[in-house]
Amino acid sequence: MRELLLRWLVTTLALYVAVVLVPGIMFDEAQGAWRLILVALVFGGVNALLRPLLTLLTCPFILLTFGFFFLVVNALLLMVTSWASLKLGLGFHVTGFWPAFAGGLVISIASTVIFAITGRPKVIVRVDRQVDR
């Protein structure tokens, strides 16, 4: 549970860095800064649901560009997050593809730096097998 909360906090901070640094990514802080926490939750949900599908569909482009097409996938996911956030009234908006592209890059770099400082949460998969004798 601690790892999930840390990941959520890091995503929130990375989104805030993108709002501050990238023109075209806006967040209405007058509605309450706590809404950015909800935007991070939406962003995590969008990533969990759509990233595997987009990765599968764009696999040839990802391979041809040696992984750089992931930046386009990140931009698309950020645009979907913007759309969902506007529908939910969270006050987060991305004005177009290029701000989303730059924002995806900033979020990736900010997340990497923050995780380098705090330590990346470890995900452990444990399989228990029962042997019938």
C-alpha cells in the first residue's frame, strides 16, 4: 500500500512540474490544489487501461523508432487525461498535441528524478503453490 501511495504522490508532483514548466498545460488552482491529486489518479487509471493497448497497436512504430514513439503514446495518454479531467470538472487541461508531447517528456523526467531521490517502490510478485501429496 505504501508503494502505491508513493507512486501516486510522485505522479502528482510530476504533473505539477509539467503544469509549471510547459506552456499549454494548465491547472486551475483556484478550485483547490487537492484536485491535482485526483488528476494524478485519473492519469494513473488512463495509463493502466490504455497504455498496454496503445503499446500493442503501435508496436511496429515503437520498434522502428527504437522506442521514441513511446513519447507519442505518452502525449496521447496525457491528452486523454486532459479530456477525462475536464469531463470530471478537475480543472486540468492540455491545449494540444505539442504541449502534451512536451508534458509527457517532462512528467517522465520529473518522475525519474523524484524516484531517484525517494527510491523506486519495489513490486514483488509472490506465487504460493500447494503440492498435493
